[in-house]
Amino acid sequence: MILNFPNLGCCLSINPIVTSKTTTLKRVSSRFSSNSDNGPKESKKGTEKLLACTSGRFCSFCSRRHFMEAVLGTGLLPINPSFASDEDSASNNPMTVLNRIHPPRPDWYEEFYALALDKTMISYEAEIAGYKSQLFSNLRGKADKILEIGIGTGPNLKYYANEPGIRVFGIDPNSKMKKYAVAAAEAAGLPPSNFKFMQAVAEALPLNDASVDAVVGTLVLCSVKDVDLTLQEVRRVLKPGGFYVFVEHVAAKDGTILRFVQGVLDPLQQTVADGCHLTRNTGNSIAKAGFLGLDINQVVLSTASLVNPHVYGIAHK
């Protein structure tokens, strides 16, 4: 379920309903500069200062981590993770990790959550469309094999999956997301043979080392159990020079009323939004994950209410 309080900001004399504005947090060794005149405008500031201002966790919109069933075989890439040693390969098997991190839940709950996510994100997706369009345009002609973690109902596929020859792997713990993701892939023009949905968690990706050109993740890191391990897995499966494209909401600036409210609501949010945290330092985590280059920006979205601000960008291995 998505927890959102559109009017709470007014009651607390804060204004989370802010017209979209973007601040560049960091741009290092970027090979992805977009020259589009229609993209969101940015203003540059120091990375450390702005990352410190957005120590983040919060996630009303991002619940995309679930569990259950295994459809891990694929003809597109070897599904045999190489990160586990012989001794602990059983405990680190993707299905074992899936069941440990996200124990099976009732089918009705999984179905309800998938349906809710599909129906309640429409206004959010409309507002963020310009940012996503600019962001994903950087993948054109540079990525043939793409992994999307926390693919959910597949709202991102229309931005990158219509290129000829693209092969996409969609990872999500909730098996009920599959039908929505498959429909989104078809609507994007992706041939069925080039799309594979796999039930798994991002902490144990069922793909080989250096096997994909790009990893996509939007509103995911708020709800994974282990952010650092997830980012290690992202780097593991990326080919050298590969791209990690992300959009994540983070905590508001320390000392603000919005940040206080996020801290108060964090336990409730985790309960009703499938483990989504409200106060994670997601931007910092990505910056410290060991990527060679990072282009990271910040934006406040009016439709996101208390789930603000967002960071978005590209990191390369």
C-alpha cells in the first residue's frame, strides 16, 4: 500500500508541494551529458554539501521489493551467480535469499499490492516523465542487455525498451508484478522473446558477473533490506563501462519539519509500504559505492508530497 499525506505539509507549515526544481549534486567523469533543450534545468553545487542536505530514506511510492515463486531460468543470459563460494553457495542462492529476505506472503496481498502500484502512480509518473525521458535517453545506442531491479509494473520500459535488439531482464520479489511488466514490455514494443521477468531480490541478482550493459532502478533502494549489498550486486553484474541509471527518493534536509515528520512516520511506512524506509541516505550510498563516475541530481516533485526530495542520475562502472 502507498502511504501518502498530501495535506499534512500545510498543517505543519511546510510546503512539500513545490514546483519541480533540480539541483546538480555531482558530475564526475560523466560520459552521459544530455544536450536536450527540453530537459529539466539544473544548477550546480558542491556534492558533499548537497548530499549532506539530503540524508535520505522515505518511500511511499517505492515499494517494489517482494518475494515468492521462481522463474530464474533464461535463455538470454546465464543465470548462475558467481558471487558465492562453494561453501556458502546454497545459503546465497537467489531463491534462498529471496525466501529469507521476503518470506512468501498471501497471493491476495501480492495481487492487491501490484494492482495498487499500477493504479496509484499515474500522476507521479506523469510529473517525472520529463526527467526520466532525459535520463534514459543516455542509454540509446549504448546498452543492448539491460537489467531493471524492482521493475514492478514496468513504468520505465517505455523509455528504453523500444530500441532494436534490446534485451531486458526484470527483477522483482513480487511474482504478481509479472503480468503488468509483461504488458508494459509489449506496449513498449519489446518482443516477448527479449523480455524475461525473474522473481528475486536485488541483494542476490540471478545473473553472472559482468553480464549486462546497464542496470535500471527507480524507487527501489528505499525498500531493499541491504542498500550497500544491493549496490555491490549492481556493480557485479555490470560490464566494465556499464551504466547504473537510478531515481530514488531520499530524506529531507536534517533539521527541517519535513525531515522530522518523515522520521516519525518511518516505522508506519515500513509496515504498510512493504518495507519502504523514509530516512535513508540513498544519495550518499550511491556516491560511496565505488562507481568510477557519477552524475547525480536532485528534484522536488509536487505529486510526491512527503516523499521528497528525489535524487536521479547515472553512475558508471
